[in-house]
Amino acid sequence: MIILFVSECEHNAFKLSRRILNKYATQLGRRTWMARLSEEGLRDIYAELKSKVTRQMSVSCHRVRGNNRTTLEWIIGTRKHFNNEGMFAFSWTKRDMLQTVIEPTPQERAARYLTELAGLFHDLGKANRLFQNKLSKNASTGEPLRHEYVSWLMLEKILGQSPDDMTWIERLADYSTLHPRLEAAFAEGCYTDAAQLERLWRDIQGNNDPTLDTKVHDLPLPNINNTPLLHHLAWLILSHHRLPQGVMRLNGKQMLRAGSHIHRPFTHDVFLECLQPMADKKALWSDNPWWTQQVAAKATQLQHLMRANPELNLSAPDWIPFIAHYCRTMLMLGDHFVSNQNTQQCFTGDKKAAKPLYFANTNRAKGCMAATLNEHLRGVGKESGSLFRLGLRLLDNLPGITPEALPDGLRQIHKQLDSPFYWQDDACQKIKERVKDGIQDSGFFGIVLARTGAGKTRACARLMAQLSPRVRYNLALGLRTLTLQSGTAYREELGLDDKQVSTLVGSELARRLHEINLEASGSESATSDNLDDHAIDGMEDVDLDLPPQLQTLLATEPKKRLLLTAPILVSTVDYLVAAANPNRSRHLYASLRLMTSDLVLDEVDAYSEEDLIVLGKLVYLCGLFGRKVLLASATIPPALAEQFFAAYEKGYTQYCARKQQEPRLFAGWFADQASLSRVEKCSSEEAFNRTHGNITQQLVGQLQGETAKRQAALLELPTTKPATMYIHSHKTVDLSPVFAAVLAQCHTFHQQHAMIDPQTCKRVSIGLVRWSNTEPCWRFAEYLLRHEPTPDQPDHRVLCYHAKLLPVVRFEVEKQLDVMLKRKDEAEFLQHPLVRQALDSSPAQTIMLVVSATPIEEIGRDHDFDWAIIEPSSTRAIIQTAGRVRRHRPTTANTQNIALLSTTIRGYKGNDKAFCYPGVETDGYTLKQHQTQAVYDLALLTQNIDARSLLSQEQAQTAAITTLEHRKLRDWLSGTANRNPISHIGLQHFIQSPSMALSDYHAKHNRFRRAHSNLLFWLDAENQWYCREEIKHTFETVEIKPPKPEDISTTRYLCDWNVEALYDDLKAKLFADKEETLIRQQLMSIESACYSETDKNHTLRYHPLLGVYRLR
């Protein structure tokens, strides 16, 4: 091929580029070269230039195609001399371009004034004897009534009865009468009236019910229909620390209760102290006029706005989400910022004045008073308004990737018709064609339906680069491993640097282990030099021009700083879900990130139904803030796609209403068959559902016509009643008959799918046995270690892989499997040290390698097995596990290579529910039969295992379990699931009932990754186990029941590691000066979720190489 090079390098970089190019090409002009090169030669030039790149370098490469056309291959260095097609800019002009100032709408201005007023009143309730005594003693005791509740009671008494909003606004706006009104309101020395006082005292006396559902009154919020502005103001004051308690009544109407604002019983005297001013202190409004002036000024602004816009209506339910998710966030940020500044110093005024002042907080470190209450309220009122204005244009002030700064991996250069990734070019082109229709400034909801191995990670990044003029988005994943892998892929495959992409995971240990793996594989450039950065990999040290409030708040918070500032953030989704359940202040920075970034959810259907409700709320919030959403999954069910679009469409409609613009919403579908990809305007849920149904039916049709790579067989388990046995005094079921049947099937598959090692002429295969739970996985590995093959059986080696392995062992298992099972070159597989060792050490002529694993193998591992045996807990589990068979080998399956157990282990034991934990069967969702043949469509699975039954509900009608999975998912998302008599907690109920955002009810009933606490078991140097409960941090010795060492021979274990040696090696690499106990709690430990007291059964079964499982 003919290649042209143009060098526009400057200074010494030009000499360097000329020296490199002259080695390969003929120089035609001062800055131009031409050469005839092969693909390999061009790669060599690219690699050499890339290794010498500097800021002054700029070299473009063009390929001659045909008689009159060239295409840009790449640009190395700065792109300022070239446009997107590689054309040289011979002249350029620099001028200031004023950004278009988008004025806030009247509704947004009204909401801002409410937020500022809430800031001026939010801590008014601290002006009482009880709270001031608490501050003076620097104590953290509770209060009968929280100060935010007292704040609202005080404001309610100041305002009196208000038939409409203009009445109370005029009262606050009249500065001449405001001071007398304040004096008169509290002349009697109490912050509320007698009737209210009696009701509050009655509730506190009877507040022994921890649920608080029946003995606590409703919060005295104003009527939202008559005085919507006052209702929103009251709610902002009451919720600025925590959401009010929500209670659902039998008629489906939610009520806000005072349960979260009332503490345990106190004496009557203490109760009165929190509702009475201090006679020896100045009244807040008597301190100085600044506070009252600010109150009157903000009320006057609101008054003028209401008169200028008589049509302004904030009583509409669609305004509630903006108040709840935006105004509250800005109020809380303003409170945090002012408190952060105030508590760094001590009060320097006259503490011995005749009438001392009220204070808002203390400097705990120095034990002194910090800011006065007057100063604090004025500060929060000012800063919350400033942050409100800032938030509306925050996207322009945060980092993003401009088109000219995009690396080659994210650029659409040309369509390569012969490429297996051509569908990505086609998808990007379809978006590019819609730019003229305004897609970059509109709402967008997309789905990537590409299959495993089609380049889904790169495709999502390329699509997001086309969808926005400045690339800024979150890639949210469900697993730490996937997150780290994706972060590495973004750097190595897409060419993004640390200023453009950052990775954030919850486990520092996981990140460090990932870096060691990269170093071992020669990818040191993708790792971070700093090992003490709290699981952060990216741009935490970059100096950014952030607003001063955020600079102050983020100065000592590297994780939060990264969460907010990274242009592309690759993280576990856990960092964002707090925005969907904003009970306390943990949600603040997640909400800011969601407001300013688009969202990509990878493998979105891999979560539980309850988790999907929370993720659906995230999608809704993206729409509410005008951001774009892209879902990626090859097996996305129709209910999930439809319900998530409905959530996004509802949120985006509310966003457009706030912006006073017509909703303009696009939807996109992108499959690895380019003919199925399309981008359309979607004006309604019906239009989306209709198009989505058509596309999935076409995709199902194409899948039906493809040749099969994976075909299933049924593995019949014994039907006789299983015998019982005892393991260390614990009664359990004897699984030996099941294991014998599974091993026989392993032998059959090995004979059918083994390959020949050219060095030894021995036959070898590697297979996966996937179990639903750790116990059968552990016991099957033990069974294989004990089993002695007969002369007519293949020799075998086993590896155990599940989440309850010690981290040092799991790290080694994953490291070995990741390299061994790439399988893009069979010679590399046969030369892997563990495979080589098994072949060379065994006297047998045929060797079978078996990996006994749990669902941990299904997602995030790029493994390629020859065959698999599956305990069928769900349809998705079968499809995902099947994707690990012949993953990188396109050859057609000539015979069956996957076997499904005829029932689950729970079914074999005779349990009432067989397909659960994990699985679809729960209360209200049960199967009449528990045999695989009865609940699955075996005729379909024996032909080919693919995603047809998950993509289309019609395809699932012949499989009872798949039909039940579709129904259960739709029920949970729509809110009709049989969870309790008064459910109303589905995704649809949240988006259709905006008042759900005003309480903790929906969040309390939909928790992400629900578990009450975690138990941490760890092993000390003397082989003694200890347990720590996450919520108690207590330690206790744990009874461990390891099998006798002589009973299990590890000669048939694929990797006979010394666990203590592995520990010493990792300890030297990861930890320098850290206490031994703390190191062992990370490297020699396992975590176990604790849902109930019975889960605290501490009888474990342990083996160094097999891990741990709990004897029940």
C-alpha cells in the first residue's frame, strides 16, 4: 500500500521525526514523505514514532486508496495543525468566543429563591437552651425534636396562617414589619402553640415503637395545592440532614411522618428546653440586621418574580423531583461548605457580653465555639444560592474531552467493510447523520445489543464520543474486576490518557492486585505509580479550575474529587447509586456527577430485580438532568428495555418542562449486525416499545439462522432419595451420586473434545463445571481430589474457583486462568506452565483439566473452555456460562459440548423451591415442576444456546422458567410484584408518583445489593480463625472444621501452591509498613453477607486451596 506522511513537528521534534521517517520512506518535500509499506511496516513506524512522542510532535499518516482518494490512518502528537480528516490548516485565527448565556427559567429562579430562603431558616431551631447547652459542653447527645423540625415550627409560627403563597411571601418581604412580627411570634417564650406542643409531647412519650408507623404524627407540612412554595420551603428545611420518614396507607397515598425527627423518650423539662429560647441570650434578629435584611431581600425577589409571572405554577407534581434532587442537594452542599469553613476557627467576639449570642457549631479539635448562628444562616443562604446558579452551568466548568483531543481509538476515520467491527463504524455514522437534527443537544436513550467478543467496550466509548460535543460520561459496571479491566482497555486499546479517563473501585486491594497482573503481563504503562490513593487510578493530582466551594469541599477528598472531575469515569455502579437513594449526605457528589455526565450501564441485566429498580431510578435522574443514557447487554429482556426507557422519558420530559422547551428525544439500537442498527426520534413509550420489539424480532431471526457453536445435552441425576451423611457433626445430603454422574459426563466430553499435544502425543481438554453455590463447588473439587481414575479413565487435574477463596489464592487462580484460557492460539494454551506440568508429570495418555466454579465465572472473565456442565439456576446463567465455551474459536459444534443437570442441587435435596439462591423462585413466583426437562425448552437448547429466549418473551413461551423470569422482572419494575400487601415500590410507582422522592419509603424498600451486614473471617499466622461483624467491629474465635490433611491428596490439584508462600510474596509487593493483623485481614480473609441471625453460624469448612464454605 502507498502511504504519505506529513510532519508538522516543531523544534527538535521535527529533526527526530525526520530521522525516523527517512529510515522507511522517501522524502518528497521539506515535510512530506511517501513509502510503499506492508501493514507490519506501518505498525513499526507508528510504534517508533509513538515511543518518541513529545508535545512538539505532530505527524499525520495518509493511505492512498484508488485514483483520487486518501484516508487518514492516524496522527501522532498534537492535532492543532490538522482537522478531523487530517487536512493541514495553513492559516488560523484566534478570537474570543463568548458563550451563549442561558438565562434560568422563571421556575428555576423561583426554586433558587426557595433554596436561599431555606438556607436562611434551616438551622433556626438551634436557637434553644438544649442545643446551646450541648454545644457549650461539646457533646453529641440527642434531642427530643431534631433542630430542623424546630426550625420549621418556628417559621410556621412566624408566618401564621397563609391561604396562598403570596400572603406569606409579602409578610417576609415587608422589612418594616418583619422585626415586630418576629418579636410577637415568640413573646410567650415558646416556639410553637399549645395544641402542637401537647401533640409533640404525646408522641415522644409513646415513641417506643422502632418502626414509628402508628404512634407518630404526620409532619405538619403546608398543603401543596394551596401553598406549593411554602410546602417546598418547609420540606427543604425538614430534609436538609435526612429524608422524612415515609408511610404508605392502604389507599396507596404516601404520608410523611415525623419518625426520623423525633428521638427516644426524654423528660418533659428536656422536651421544653428544645422549644424555648434562652432568656439570657440575644434573639437572632436582634444580633444585627443582616439576617433579617437577607430574608426580606430574598422574599422580595420571589414576590417580584411571582407578580411578573402570574402563570408560574410550582404546585404541579412534576416540580417535586427538581426540588427533591436538585434544590436539596445545593442546600446541603452550601451547609457543608459554610460549616467546613466555620469549624476551622474559633469565635473571636465577646463571649462575656451581657447578652451572648447563639452559636451554630463548634471547633471540636480545639473545644471552642465556632460560628454564630446568625453568621451561619446568612452564609448558607448565600452559598446555597451561589451553588444553585453554579449547578445550572456546572457542566461547562468541569473537564470534558473536546473533538480535537479525542485519541485515534475514538475517532471515526472511515468504514472498513471487511472488518468484524464494521458495525461500530456504521453505528457511529448513523449518529453522525443525526447531528444536523440536533441529537447532541437532545435527549438520548440507546441500547447496545452486541454479543460477547464484538467489541462492546470500544463501541460504547465511540458512540458516546459521537453523541456529545464534549465527551464526559460514566461507565458504570457491576464488578470490580470488570471495572479494572475496562479502565485498562480504555487506556491501552482506545489510547486515552490519565487526564481523560480515571478508574474508581471500592477495593484498594483489588486495584493493587490488578496492577501486579498488568506488570506481570508487560503492561506497566497502564498502572499508577501511587499505591496509596484509595483505589483511585487517574487524574487526582491534576490542577483543575473548580468553583471555590467545591475546591474547599474536595481538598481532602481524593475519591470525591475524582468522582466529580474525571471526563470519563470508569467505576463500579455503587459510587453512583447513592444519587438514587439520597437519604443522608452520601449522595451529594454522586448527584453532582450524574447532573454533569452521561451514563453507560454495562451488562445491565446482570443485577437482581431489586437492584434494577435502583438502577432505573438512576436512568430517570439522568433524564431529569438532561443527560444521555446507553445500556449495553447482549441479553437485555424486553421488560427491562421498556421500563428503563419509560423512566428516562419521564425524567427528560420533566427536564424540558423546567427548561420551557419541547421534548426532543432520540432512541438508538446498535447490534453487531449493522443492518439492525438504527437511530430514531421517539415521541412516546409506545413508539419505543414498537420499534424495540421489531428490532429484537429481527435479531432473533438472525440468531436462528446462525450455525451452532454450543449445543446442550441433558445430564440425568439419580432419582432415588438422596442419603444423608454427617460432616463434622452437621447433617447434610450425600452428593456423591451427583458427583459421580457429573464426572462420567466430564469423561464423555473429554473424549469428544480433547486435542492432541504435539510434544507428548497426549490428549488434553479443559472443562468447566458451574455450580450455583459454594458448597457443591467445594465438595465436587474435594470429590475429584479423592477420586482415583481407573485404567480406562483419563487422568484429571482440578482447580476450584469461587468467591470464598482466600484473596491470595483467588488472585493466583484468576491470574493463571486468564492467561491459560485466552485460547486465541492453541499452541499458547498447550505451552502454559500448568498445562505443561500436568501433561509432563502424568503417566496417562489422556489428561482432563476440570475447573469447579460458581457464578463468579459467568461475567467478567475472558475464558474459553472446551466444554461445560451447568447447574441450571436461570436462563441467563445458562447463556452466560455457555458463552465461556469455544469463546474465541468460531468453528461450528459438531457434537454437544454443554450438559445441563436434570435438576438443581436444591431440587435433588428435595427442597420446596429448586431454582432459588440464586434463581427466580421466591414467594409468589414458583414453578410447579423442578426438572430441567420440564421447565426449559430442551429442543431449543440442544440446537443452539443463544440469547433468543431472553431477548423476546414470545420465544420464552415454551420454557416455564424463562416465562416466569420475564414475568417476575416486569412485575418488580412495574410495582405489581407480590412483596407485601402495600407494595407501591416498583420503578413505575417512583417515576409516576413524584411525591415518592420526598421520603425514605421507596429507598428503604429498594436497597442496592441488599445485605444487613458483612461478616469478615480471617486467618492468623497460627492458623486460628477470627470473625468480625461489619457493624460491630468485634472479634471472636471461630470454629473451623478442615478435613484431615491426609484425607485429601493435592497431587491432582492443578496448582499445588503453598498458601503462606503466596501470602509472603504478595505482602512484600503490596504492603511496606503495615501491621500484620491488618494485612492478614485483607489477604487471608473471606467476606460473607449476613441477612439474619442464623447466618452467624460460624462453623466453616476450610482447605487452603479449596477455600471456605459454611456448614449449615
